[in-house]
Amino acid sequence: TVLSLSVVDETRVRARLAATMAVPVAPDQAVIALGVMSTVVAFESGRATSSKMGLMRERVREAMSTASPGHGIATRFLLAQRNSKDASAVDAAALAENATHGDLLFVDMPERFYLCAWKKVLWYRHALRHFPAAGFILIADPDAFIQLNHLSEDLRSVQRQ
């Protein structure tokens, strides 16, 4: 079930998102690198549902916009670069979304249900190379609610010990 926002709520959320996204965490300053599993294909049907998955990523961005700007968490949504079904339509929508937000990471693999673990391995490899200051590399599902401020503080306290 997808919750719809009123025009007022949507305007407020978009303004908050714009403010949060305006100050992205630089890769060399990220304390935490967070990869959020995502896809452009609904595995139940195998059909491209880029609008549904894009909406889910938008909801995750909305939830993450409540974090304070200094949280030090760099977030990337992990998508497979190749899809065996209707790749051109999916790629265009995902590329347009990435042009807007700049937080999609296209890993070099086909999007298949049984290759989910490989996507995680590719994220860890990418994060180790591209987020050198990150003391923590994490993976989350898009339906997990992560309190970024608490997570950041908890992990920083572990780092200090």
C-alpha cells in the first residue's frame, strides 16, 4: 500500500529533501556508507515497474531527510545495471531519477532474484574503494526504517571506544 501525500505535505517534504540533498556527504567525509537494496523490476511479475520502485526510493529519501546535516552517512540505492526484460524503458527512468538525485549506484550485474547476495558483495567492493573514510559499511532493505541520527551517534560512540 502506498500512502499519498496532500499537496501541502508534498511541498513541505520536497523542500526538506531539497535542503538535505543540497549538502551531500562527500565520499571522503562519509563516516558511514549505507547501501539500500533496490531494483527496477518487480520479481513477482518480472515486469518493469520503475515508477513503483522510484516511489519507494522517494519514500526512503523522505524518511532520511529528517537526519541532521552532519550525520556523515552517504546513502546509495543499489540497482543492477542490466535487466533481461525491457532494459531500455527501465534504464531511461532510472537514469532520469539518478540525474535528479545522484544517489543511485548501478552495479555491473543482471537483476535477478537469486543474485541478491552478489549485489551486496559488489556494494562492499564499491564502498571500500569510494568511501575511504567510512568506518562502517552497511546494507539495508528499502522497507527498513533507520533512524539515521541514532545510528550515526551509536556508531560514532563505538568508534571512540
